Amino acid sequence: MSTEVKVPAVGESITSGIVSVWHKKSGEQVKAGDVLFTLETDKVSTEINAEKDGVLKTMVAEGAEVKIGDVVALIEEGSATVGAAKTEAKSSPAGGKQNVQKHVPPVESSDALSPAVRRIVTEEKLDPKEIRGSGKGGRVTKSDAITAAQNRAAPLESAPPPAAQSENERFTRKKMSPLRRKIAAQLVMAQHTAAILTTFNECDMTEVQALRTKSQDAFTKKHGLKLGFMSFFIKAAVEGLKAEPSINSRIEGEDLILNHYYDIGVAVGTERGLVVPVVRDADKKSFAEIERDIAEYAAKAREGKIKIEDLQGGTFTISNGGVYGSLLGTPILNPPQSGILGMHTIQKRPVALKDEIVVRPMMYLALSYDHRAVDGKEAVTFLVTVKQCIEDPKKLPLDF
């Protein structure tokens, strides 16, 4: 008897996805709960687990696009090892037990790879047997796989230059992932449907840096995680949204919906693209709860385990391009929201303070907003409120 492995529903409006990686190979023994494959959709990547024990028989290849409800594999009752042993015993002239034991197929080395390493091996078409592992017991790590891919791609110095490059050597054509296609569509839609305008300001990070440094050891000891800058900006954004409610809104047809809750999206960059998990009821959470939410979302996003529910329902978004070194930028709205705050890198600059030139750690801030719902005065007031809360963090509800 066999059990069908179907593509599950992973969220409203998601109708299809791509089988990006098979974590178990066809003919391999699997147990209930084992990760079979990763389904990559236009919003999230989800690992699909086996429901029963048995032998896996895959029916679609990696990279195939499938629809919700499609059967992509079968799990047949029995044991792969036992089945192979019986076959070997029948084909052996003596049919002895020693022959059966000798010819039990060994586990492929690629099966022992972590999902991150297996993804690199699959995408780069590497032979795991040729990668020198630096991990415990010779295990291949992610850095080993990346190095192997780079070494293979690097031209040999002793090799003579080719006489002429073919078109294939000059560029690479590949399909955009569902997530990248969704991001592209969302960004274009935002530009076409909203009247986006951006206003700028800058804030002095001196007081926040000092407070963070002073409180870091006690905070880490008490809560088991570090105090970052993002929790300060989320709290400051909440104060700004309370001061200017129109920015915490969305337009539906001819109606303006004003939200009376503060679910703040935090943009997180991953290898697959940008995702925006949501910190729920940020106004009611402590700094520690906010930092824990952010850390958990970041870990889930990197591992491809973030859920569609984690990304839905935000009322406002914060994007921190500063972690990548961005000095200034204009963020694009995350529809249907009416505002997004862009944080940038902290840079020491000369500024005028009480008629004197001093060097201070400064950060440029950018607020992009939908001018249909938000007037310029409201946008500027919001940004000034954020600036004041960061420059004087005592204005925030500190609960370290």
C-alpha cells in the first residue's frame, strides 16, 4: 500500500510553487516527520514532511512547478534495505546471507549534508564526494560548499585564454524564483497604484548608543539576547504613528481604513529575497519581547521555515538598509500600507550643536508614504517624532 504525498495549501492566494530541493531521494527509506522537500512559493519557502514511514518514490524533478493538491511522490510501505537485500539474494547463485549483507546499498554521501549545503550542491551541480569537508568528522560545511563552487568557477591561471567567448559564456539565463517574481510584481504594483513621496531627516544616535551600551550586559543576562537598535526604532515608530494616525492606514477602494493597532513589519533579507515578518501589537510589547520576535523571525527566514501567517497583516514597515552600508535610500511602500521607514548606516559626521562644530554618530532617516492618504505635514511630523524619541530615548517607555 502506498501513501500519496501532495502539495499542501500553505496560505490564501497561493496556488502553486516550485519543488526547489528534494531532501530525500527516490528509493530512500523515510520516517514520519522527515523533511521530504522544500516548496518555494511566491511568499515563503516551506519544508514538507513525511506523514508515514516507508520508501519514497518521487514523481517530479527538482525545479518543477506544481499546483496545490498535486501528487509529487508516493511513500510505499516496507523497507528500502530489505527490498534491496531480497533482490540481491534472488540474483545470487548461492543465495547466502553473506552475499545479502555485502550488497546492501550504502547510504549516499549527499544524504548526510545539511539542507543549506545540499541546496548549494544542487544549484551549483557539485559532486559532494569531491568536496573536502572541514567540519567534525570530515563533514561538509556550508563554507566548504561555497569554496568548492568558487574554486570551480575561478579560471585556472595556467590555462590559455579562449579564442572566442560563446554567447552562453557571456551571460546566464535562469528563471526568477516565485518569491522574486512576487517581490517584483509587488514593487511595480506599489509604484503604479500609490502616490509615493519620500521625506528625509537625520538623527543623532549618541544617546541611544550610550543607553544601549550601558544596558547591554544587564539586558543580555536577564533576557538571554542582545539589545539592538531595531527595538528602539519600532517603539519610536509607534509613537510617531500615534501622533499621526493617517500613516497607520490603508486605502481600500474609496475608503480610508485607520488602524488602531500597531503591527510593525520588519524587512529581513534572505538568500531567496526580501521577506517582511510582522511584530504583532508592538505598542504592548517590551523591548525584550520585540528583540525576541525579531531574532526568531530572522532565524526562521534564513532557514526557510517562516510561515505565511508571519508575513500577513502589517500596518507599517521598517527597512534597515544600514546593515548593508546604505547611506541614504528611498524605500518603496509595502502595499496596502501607507508608510515605510528607512533606516540607514550610522556615520560619524560634523554637525552644529550650540553654535559649535562637533562630530556625532548620525543616521539618515527616510519616510516613504502614500500621498493619497498622508499629507506632507503629517509625514514630516511623524519623522520628527521618531527623531526626537531616538535622540532622547527617555521619551520612550523603557522597560529594560
